[in-house]
Amino acid sequence: MPSNVRELKVWQEAVATAGEIARLARKTSRPETRTLVDLLVRCSSEVALAVARAHVKETPEAQRDAFRGARDKAAALETGIAIARHAELFPLATCADLGSKAGLVGRLVAGYLAYLERLVEADAEAARGSRAAQS
């Protein structure tokens, strides 16, 4: 388990994606698109923040529960990018690139969540075995 959140690939990708969306937001200053752009910036930032918050939790169970929140936020980000694509907010190639990056972040979150699920299950199995041995 990485000791520092900066070592997590999922955090690195989430931060990079949020940074790219923030850069695009600066270029897109049309008042009619501001709400959607703000939503994308917020969603992308929330994914990175949720990963960081999850990483510092004390137990695998608490980390797993917090990563579930990160998974939800990653899904919201992918949805926001899909809306931006349909609204033609950014060039099609830009939306495709952002969609790919958001998809990668979502898969990394899901993978880390699966890892935590296995840890929690292994801990539960060990506890059951310990109780059975004491009986």
C-alpha cells in the first residue's frame, strides 16, 4: 500500500484530468456554457479529492467506503463530459480525449476499490478463522 497519496496512480491521473479540464475552462468563457464548464471543473476536482480523502482513512473498510464515493464522483465526471460532447462545448477530439482520461480514472478507481474489497474480505476471513480456532 503506498504511504503517500502522490504515489497512487489513480490520484495522479485524477489530478492530471482535473488540471486539463481547468485549463480548458479558462479558454471557454462563454456565459451560456459557464454552468456546464463549472460542473466539469467541480466533478473532476471532486474525484481527485475523494481519492485523497479515501487514501488517508485508517482501515481498509473505511478506505473502501470512501473509494465508493470516489467511484460515484468518477461516474458523474464521465457523465458531465458526455453532456459536454453532446452540447458541442469543446471540439469533438477534445471531448474524446477527456472521455478517455475520465474513463481511465474510473477504471483505476474501480480497480483500487476491488483491491480494497479483497483486503476487507481477507481480514474478515482471518477474523472468522481466528474465532473458530479459539472455539
